[in-house]
Amino acid sequence: MAPLKGEWVKHPDHNYQGMTDPKTCPDFVRDYDCRSSDIDTKYHSLQQKEFRKVFRPYACDLHAMNATYFAQCLKGQRMIIVGDSTMRQVFQSLACLLHEEIVEGYLVPWEEAKPNQTSVPFEKQYFIRDTEATILKQNVGMFKLRNGVEVHFQSFGSFNMSLWDDMMEKFKPLSKKDILFLEFGAWYPRFAVWDMHTPWERYQKDVFELLDQRLRRCGANVLWRAYGPTHFGTDLGAFTGISWDLKDMPKQEVCEPAKHGEYYYDTEIMKYLKKCGEFCAHIHILPVYHLSLPAHNSHHGSFGRGISEGAIDCRHYCANVVDTWNQVLYNKLCFLPLGKGVRSRQLKP
């Protein structure tokens, strides 16, 4: 995976505040909005500053999002988005970006899903590897575009092979007309104080099993979204949970820059793909890690949500960053490979 490095720069339009307007997003995907009018005034200037920025790669340019062209590009295909809550954000952002092309859709908690919306019964339990802890099944969603394209979404925290197989039963058979878009990582903290080693070892085993026994052999095109770096402090920005155990410790009030970030999640994926070679030629990585690393002020925690809820959120990004992930997705799926001189319309007034 070639890294997509660049910088966040001011848009030439002084009134620019991101690719999407939350007021135009479909009702079924409305979520926490970093631009909400009830944001404390002390966060307002930071919010305006962050949403005024756009990402500009060093080695190439990106096409600006165009909902009509993206829909045309996807025609005849089906996208299946799978992963944790950060992939739910991807689904929500994509629905906002494509809202003018959407004819129907839903996003519901798993326990409210209808039998025709998922092949996984909510009552069935699945367990985290080598534990008796059950996996949290989160959401089920879908939206359909005017031209018949369907974008599906299923989210759960950790990977489990039986859960994966039950979930994919709904989508069989998979073919080259399918795009399987996924990522796991948030539920595998490498440096959590209550368990410093097991989650990372579990991640290595889970990812190898998924790649080697399912994705390597599946008929779909696979796109693995690179890890979204967190900004909880130190050069890695990793979540440790120290403040959870030390109740008298002052709460973290800002998301902090990370020099390196948690690069090792993507390294594990790339290590496998390199070894797999041509047998994994249908598996690609969406390079969003490096563009996200400098965006420490664009987390939900940057605007007070974490402070009000007692635990600052430096994992989930605001729409300005997640929308950019989907802009990279748009360029990856619909144009020449990144780095081939694709010209951008985004920064034109």
C-alpha cells in the first residue's frame, strides 16, 4: 500500500464548512454532529477552523466528490460494508454524500433488524476468541440508489468466524460485481492497562483467519480500510484506559497529536498480503491512515462530547475526516489509481 501523505489546508472559500451539510443527510443516518449549534462557544472557533480545511496530497490530486458520477461508477455493483463503529461512520458519511441519489434506506440497532435485513439472529451469541465474552452486535443498514445500486452495512466489534459466515449467508453468492469494504481494529487495544498483550495477539489471529480462510478465497473485490489513528496521547496516540482505573486522575480534555500513531494494525495486513502475493490480488487497502494522523483536532472529543460524557472520544472522527475517507474511496473505485496524476476540482473556488 502506497501511503497517501499530504496536508490539511484552508479551502479558498471562506464559507466552506465541509463536503456535507448535516441538514441534507438522510434521516436514517443522522448522528452526533461536530457542527451542532449547541456546541459550547469555546469550541466554536476550533470547529470552524477544522471544517474549513481540505486534505491535499503531496504526490497527486483528488477528484472532488460528485454524487451523480459516483452512482454511475457503482452501477451494476453491490457494496457490503462490514466492521466496527468507525465503519458505521463510513456508511453514514457515504449516505450523506450520496443523499441526492438515494431512494430508500435504513440504519437500525441489530436487535431491531427484520429477518430480511440480516441473516444473523440477534439472539444467537458469538464469543471473542479464547474468552467467554460475547461479541457486541451493533447495527444493520442499507441504502439503495436510483440506479438500483445497494450499499449494505453490518457492524460488530470483534471478528468471529461463525458470525462472519452467518452474516455473509445473506449476500451469497459473491461475485466480481461485489465490493466488500471492511475494517476491524478498534476493539483490539494493544496497550490497554487491564490486558496489555492478549488483544493484540487476538487481532493477529483474527485477521489472519479472516484473510486466509475467507477473503483470500472469496469471489468479491475486497477493500480493507486502513486504520484510523487515535489521539489519546504519546507518540502512538493509543488508548490505554489508565484514567478508567485511576478515578482521581484529571480527565483528558483535548485529543493530542501523535507522532507515529498505531501503525502496526496496517503493517499486519500488509505483511499478510505481501506473503499471499497474486492469490490476494483482489484485496486492496484504502490508504486513509496518513491523511488522518495529523487531524487530532477533528475527533468528537475535540468539541466537548467526551468531556460531557466523562470519557473523551479521540477515536471517532468528525465528518470532515470521514468524508475525506470516502473521497479517497471515490477516487479509488472510479478513477485512475491514486498517484497517477489525477487532477482535482476540490480546491477551485
